[in-house]
Amino acid sequence: MNDCIFCKIAAGEIPCDEVYGDAEFLAFRDLNPQAPTHVLVIPRRHVSALTDLTEADTVMAGGLQVVAAKVAAQLGLAESGYRFVINCGDDGCQTVPHLHLHLLGGRALGWPPG
């Protein structure tokens, strides 16, 4: 998509604080962190939201979580714990229409979330 900020980041058109990247996924630090460690993990291929996934996306959706777990371990969060969050739609507080997973950690996270 021409106007998608995450597509532009994935294409290298907009800089980011990258913590992981491969041919399919990119992980970078959130500009407005909600925890000491707050990383966004995105597929490089544009998918607008979780609700747009189909059975054909099963491998990609699983890969998104595997990459996020790999990044969590790389950042030293595996032992103490962390949280994955995927916002979907307006009521779910999705602000960027490109599927992305928030990796949050580095402190005790409350429940229920705000």
C-alpha cells in the first residue's frame, strides 16, 4: 500500500530502530513505548488487520509469533516474561492499519490491561 507507514518502514523508506529483520518480518522499537521494552513486529507483506487473515496466512501468522518470541529472547525477556498484544479495529485501539504485534516487557505488567 502506498500510504501505509509500516509498509514504508518495511521497505526502508522511513527509518526505524530495528531489532530484527528477515525477508518476511521486521521488528522495531515503538516510538511511544508503553513498557521499558516495547517492540512492534510486522509482516513485511501488507495485511490490514487480524480480521483480514485467511487460512492461506496460517504460516505467516504463526511466523509472526515465532519471530516475536525470538526477539523477546534476544532482548532478555524470556526468563522474566513478556506480553504479546495485537489490536484489531477501532474498539481494539488499532491505530495503524497494518497487522502488527506489540511485544511488551521489562517490568511487571498489570492485569487486566487498562
